Amino acid sequence: MSASEDDTSADEAINFEEMLASVKDETPEAHTERTAGDLEAVFDVPVRISVVLGRTKMPVSELLRLDTGTVIELDRQVGEAVEIFINERLVARGEIVLVESKLGVTMTEIIKPQ
């Protein structure tokens, strides 16, 4: 590598750093802390929340024989965490709770996106 190529690389590095500094100076809101109020524009966007208690597979013939009171065995144990999906994406695991006379779910683990 020649001396002129070294000088060009150094100039490019300085220019890039200067550009980054100027971008940071132009956006003071980047330095402010975000709050829930910043998301106000999406507060009314509907999402589908699903809680999966467990799963099972069965042939259609068995499905057609189901009747009121039939017990379906799932692939989970009592007390095992349930899966919480938002818009068909797994986002958390939780436990079933009873709130007054209704079932609810409390989140015990947030699943980080991969």
C-alpha cells in the first residue's frame, strides 16, 4: 500500500467520523429517553393474542366423535407454562390464573426475538 492510499484511508475515516458526529448533533431527540407516550400512534392498532394450553393430534374420525364432556389429552402437564402468541408470534410464556370467575394469564418469561 502506498503513502497516498494510507492518506486517503485516514481522510475517509475522519470524514466518516465527522458525518456521524453531525448526524448525532442534528437529532437531539435521539439523546432523550423514550416513554410509552412515544408509542401513542400505535395504541389503537389491534393485535391477536392467543394462549396455547397444549396441543394434540387426532384423526378426523376421532374428532367427529367428540361430545360434550369429552376429555382431550394435551401434550402439557398441570402447572407447566403456557405459550403466549401475539399475531402468531411466540412472545412469552406464562401461567394460568383465576381472576374473580375468569381465567387469565400472567407472563413469567418474555421470549427474545431471534
